[in-house]
Amino acid sequence: MTDDLLDRPSVHALLADGTTVCIRPVLPGDHGQLRGLYEEMSPENLRLRFFAPSRRSAAMAADRACAPARPGYRALLAEVDGRVIGLAEYDTGGEKDGAEISIAVADGLHHRGVGTLLVEHLVSAARAAGITTFTADALSENHEVLRLFSDLGLRTSRRFEGPEVRCTIHLDQDDTYLSAVEARGRAADVASLLPLLRPSAVAVVGAGRTPGSVGRAVLHHLHTGGYTGRLFAVNPRVTSLLGVPCHPSVAALPKTPDLVIVAVPAGGVPAVAEECGRAGVRALVVVTAGLDHEQAQALLATCRAYGMRLVGPNCLGISHTEAGLSLDATFAAEHPRPGTAGVAVQSGGVGIALLDGLSRLDIGVSSFVSLGDKYDVSGNDMLQWWESDGRTELALLHLESFGNPRAFSRTARRVTRRIPVLTVDAGRTEAGRKAAASHTAAAASRTMTRGALFTQAGVTATRSVGELLETAALFHSQPLPAGSRVAIVTNAGGAGVLTADACAEAGLALPPLTPAMTGELRGVLPDGAAVGNPVDATAAVSEEQLTACVDRLTRYPGIDAVIVALVPTAVAAATGDDLVRAVTAAPGRRARPVIAVRLEQDRSVRLLPAADGGTVPSYAEPQAAARALAHAAGRAAWLARPAGAVPALDHIEPERARTLVEDYLAREPDGGWLDPRTCADLLACYGIPQIPWAWAESEDEAVLAADRLRGFDGRVVMKAHWPGLLHKSQERAVHLDLRGDAQVRAAFRDLETRFCGLMTGVVLQPLAARGTELLAGVVQDEVFGPLVLFGLGGTATEVLADHAARLAPLTDRDVHELITSPRCSPLLLGANGNTPVDLGELEQLLLRLSRMAADLPQLAEADFNPVLATPGGVTVLDARTRLAPRRPQDPYLRRLR
């Protein structure tokens, strides 16, 4: 089996200190550098590597690595600025499952993660080749290499043999290993972003004398935004701009800047990037738009060659507001207000709206990055920065695309347990995939896929920039509710009704208050008050009475949040009562979130200052308040759930499945829908339960098969088959309830006549018992990976569209939510006194389908419809699978885009 590194000659990744390194296969022309790598080692390091300080070993090692390609051997090297700094090799020695590994790192470059990064890439290549273990011999005093193996996160054992240690490393990719890789990647990523977000010197290339130029606007913001480092402009025509010294080129600057803002026309961007790289610049922000493909490729190649991180092109710029390190390299209208929200956007317009909204709310930003076309720095990078910066309390994202959604999902799952991550779910109305193929493909839209990603990762997905800001205001100012039970208090019955409607539409509950609680409220509210839920305190309520009412409700254990809906009245004006003060009186002492709705408010959301120094969100519309509170309840529920784990499965044969897939694609290089026998074999590799069936190509064979398959009542089903047939019912290619040989013969002749020249045979099955018909399926998304769908099945599945989806691999938690999310779930759980279906078997079916999709990237589609669920078990009645040529990729391998 090939792996991604064979098809990509080189990839770039980050060392522990943030340095960009190229990882690539060894080529014959590398012989001289590899020999030099060893010859430059100290005698002590040579002894530790080869067990003897022999200079002859250098030539022999270079010869071995640069020899012609041979089965079972792989060598990867690491290079920086064209210099080889490390080598890692494995050799199976003819064994099928195991390989010997060796590592060498240049003197002076130890403890920077070179060896670990090489081993990670070698592990990924070995897994793709079917290798399950590495072994390595080391001297017991070689503490560095022994520590490298033990810190990988893989299961490792040691056996001491005199002065040597035999290490065995098991290559299973479990959560422990992925978490270790994540931790190393996070540290390297944050280190690489320091020159971008905390530069000691900045230069702007493209700042002109014309007042309306983008470069000049960025320079002005840097100059007036409190940046305390060295600031330069590059312009050969002037010596000073806006009080900032100008120089003719980047090379002529008196100090090499960490960061350069590029605002030159598109045609000049690659040359400026090359000049910056040669000068030693560490990061670029390219605000220029309109780069063609060639210019874009040249820009990214230059950044990789010189190890520069890149934001953009086609972006608004970046800001960082940390005290003493303030940096505003944007051309937004105003400087961002310092605060606690991290913001990353692809759209500059959305970025401006968020900056303005966060400033108005006085939440402010910790750092802002306009990702633009996102050639390099991504939302994943920024999540890891905010996780580590010690300032960010909210993360706000606007992402129109995902480079590596599965890596993003793992990062977001971790980050959002510490800080809320909110996003605008952009592109919801984008036309989904056309219903081609199976019911599964018809149901799977990009919106559903993104929704699955956000749900599993705990990301709060809103539908607009306004809703994002409304939700951020609540998260910023109030504790999370423990649940979705809401009490409404109002001084106007109509406002209470509107708010109740909004809460119900948002999925929030309004439970009735207990007699004890209503008695308490009657004791503090004016006569005539209605103490149900909503609580109508009437227009006669005073500030003191309303405060007492809200305080009691926030201590009441039967609710999780309080919404106070207020309208201005002449009564309150006449008495001098400020009812808003009842909401903001003492939020710090209140155990539950309290929010206000003020129908006369001129902005959709405000943060009202509270008496104890905190804030309370106030909304102009009940719908906005209810949506924000529903998002808060959703986050609380996500945090309360266990993280989940991918369960181990018994009785599966992934290697046999891979062989089956490879054999099929060898016969059919373009892929296609599997015939019933091959499909059944594939499902059997993963223990997926199927109803008994038989294949027949003639009338007599059909009769014999029916005799073998007839169940307790003797009835069978006959289904026509030909390559490409997907919707049998629509084609009227199914005969049900066949009894006796005569009906079987008649059914076969009918199908043979109507589909003459098409039909290659028929599938016969016993007539299934009654039960709930479900759909289970998977679609391989080119970007997101495998998406597992589940819901109501049968012939009306597309009409009813009662489906839920999660990205594979599914955890035990994902499976539970997948089963309980569709509207049909009460049927499965035993609604109306019925017996529940076998939920354990249903979970197993979905887990096995998920594992099959995760193991086999060539599985383009799988469609099980119907799946019959009964109290006695779960059975697939009809299965279709399609394979397509696709190389396996490791989504968690550390590499830059």
C-alpha cells in the first residue's frame, strides 16, 4: 500500500522551537550531505549511534540510505535551509509486520524535536505499509534516544541485554499517542507564531504617499496603535512616512524585522517574499488580493523555503492587544479595544463587524487575525495560540473552509473545554451535493457535515454575526445555566408572552413553579401579580419588589436561568423606579444567569454595568435572548458529558477488508458499486449483521435458493441486480411476499423480461419480520473524511429527511447522540409503552460501520437501507457500497498546509 509521503516528495512541519523543517524521502543525491551528517558528529555521538566511534560507519550509513529503493526499507530526512539535520530509517528485513528503526540528528541540534518529528512521520509511513511494530537497539547510556522512544506516546517495552537495550514500539494509533502528538504540535505552533503576534520589529512594504493606500493605512495604525517595537517602512522614493523612517529595501533595514506586512501589487508579492526570506524575516502578513495561481505557489514556496509563517493573502491584517506588546497591523476603521476575545476570520468584512461589535460591548479582543485566503496560518493555529496565551476567554471564528477538519476537531474539543469557541456557520445555503448515488449521499450535505464537526467538537455554531455577538455577550458576562429550564419575569403581559414563545422556539423549557415558590413571589410582588411562568409583576411593580422577585427565582432549584422582560412605563417614571437596576443589582451573588429583554433598546445587545462591577446582557428582541441562552445551555450540556472514547471491536478483519478493496480496485481502477457477493464479504469483515440471502442467475437457481431461504412462513423476497442499480423500489425491481415455486418462477421471468440486457442476476432473501426501518450509511467527504448518517429508513427516507450525522471515528458518546438525535428516536426507545429495539446491537452496527469507513478511505459510500431494528436484534436488509481509488492519509500527522 502506498502512503502520502510517496506521492508528496516533501512536507513541511515545525520543530519544537517553531523552526520550519522539510521532511522528505532520501534521494541518491543526498549521499554527500548524509555522509557529512555523520562525519561532523563528535566521537561520543558516533559511539552512541553505531556502538563504536568508527568514521567508516558514516560512509556505510550514507550508502545504505541512498541505495536504490527496495521493498521494506524507508528513509526520511529533515533539512533546514537546504542542510540535512536528521535522518530516520526503518527496514523490515523481509518481515511482514515489524521493522528495525534507527535515528541520527546533527550535533548541536538535539532537544529541538528533530528526531521525534522524523519518527512520527516514519510511524505514519509504516502504518500505511501494514507495519505494526518498530524495534531499536541502543546503548543503555543513550538516554536521549531512550527518552525519545518513551515520550512518543506509543506503547513501548524494553529488554536489557548487557550494555544494550532492545526497545519494541507498538504503532497502534490510540488517543494517548494522538494527545502526545497534539501536545508537541501545540508547543511548536505557538513558538512559530511568536514572531507574528509578538514581534520586536515590524516593517511595512508597500506603504505609499497616497492617503488612500492600504499600506499607508496599515502603517498609520501601527504607528498610532501603541506598538513599542522598532517600526520601519520600505519605500525607495521617500525617507519618512507618517513619521516612520523609510528604507529602499528590506535588505537595507538597520534591523531585520520579525514581521513584514506586504501591501504591494499582486505581481510584486513573490519578489518581496523572497527578499524577506533572504533577510531572515520570520513572518509575513500579505494583505494584497488578486494573486494568480503561479504567484500564490511562489509565495507559499518561498515562505516554506525560508521558514516564514504566512497570514493571508487577501486579508485585513492582524492585531494583538497585550499590554506592552500592542500591535495593530490592520486597515480597519478603528483600533481594536483590548479585551479577552480571540478572533480569526476569513472575511475582512466579517472581521470589521466583529471588531466593532466587540468594542461596543466592551469585551474587546486579545488578538485578531484576518486569515484571508489562508495559505498557511489557520483557525487551528489560532485556537492553539489562544489556549496558551493566558488572556483569551472567548474564541470567535469565521471559517469558510477547513484545511484539516479532523485535526481542527481534536484541537477544538480540547480548547472548548477551557474556553468557549463560537463560530458563524457560513455557507449554510450553499447547494449541497446532488443526490446521486445512494440515500446516504442524498442526505449528506455540506451543512450537515459542518454541523457534525461543530457538534462533536463542542463548538457553538450561530447563524449570523449578530447572533454570534449576542451569544458572546452572554458567555462573557454570565455563568452557564445548568440546564434549559427558564423563568420569565415581566412588567407587561405581552412582553412575557413574546418571550415565552421565543424560549419555546429555541428549545428552552418553562416549567411551572411550585406552590411554595408562588407563595414566596406573592409575598414580594404587588397585588394582582400573576405568579405562574411567566411571572407578570404588572406595571405597578417597584424596583425593590422586582429585585426581590429576581433574587428569589435565582435561588429556586427548579429553574436554570431567569429572563427579565421589561418595557418602560409611566408608572415607573412617576415613582422614580429604575427597573433595570433590579436586573443589575447583584449578579455576582446570583447562582443562575440573569438576562434582560428591553423592547425599546436601540441595539440588538448591550452589556449593562452591574452594581458589583460585572455586567448583564440586555437584548432588544426576546428571540435574541432565547437563542443566546439556548447556546449557553447547549455548551453546559456538552461540558457535562463525558468526552467519550472509540471502543475496541471484536471479530473484525481489517487486513482482509483492505485486501478485498485492493483486489477490487486492481480489477476496476476507476472504482464502482460492489456486486452483492463482494459487498457481503466486505460487511462480514466488520461483523455487520446481514439477513440471509442467496444469488441466482437463472429461474431454476432462484427456485433452489428460495427453498433454502424460506423462513417460518415460507415467504421470500426477490430483488433484481445489475451494475449501477441503486433505487430498486423506484425501478420496480423488487418482488415481495413470494410463496411457492410458481410465484418465484413468475417473479424471475417478470424481472428478466422487463430488464432484459441489464439484469445480471437476482438476490433472494426470506421475508423479514416487522420492525422499525432505519437508514445507516457513510459518505467519504474529500475534506472532512467519513461522515456516518443515521435515521429513519425505508422508501420515504429522503422525503422525511429524519437523519443525524457524526464524523468518524465514532466514540461511544457520538453513537449515543447519533441514535437519540433523529425525530424517530422515541420509536427506538420504547415510546407509548412499546418494547425498545435492541439498542446495544444498533450501537454496534454504527460503530462497525464507522470503523469500516475509518479503515478504508476507498469506501466512497455505504448505504444500508433498510436496517431492520427489533427488540430481538438489528439486521441489514439491503446494503450497497461503492469504492473509489483514494490514497490513505494521516490527518493527525504534524505538517504545515
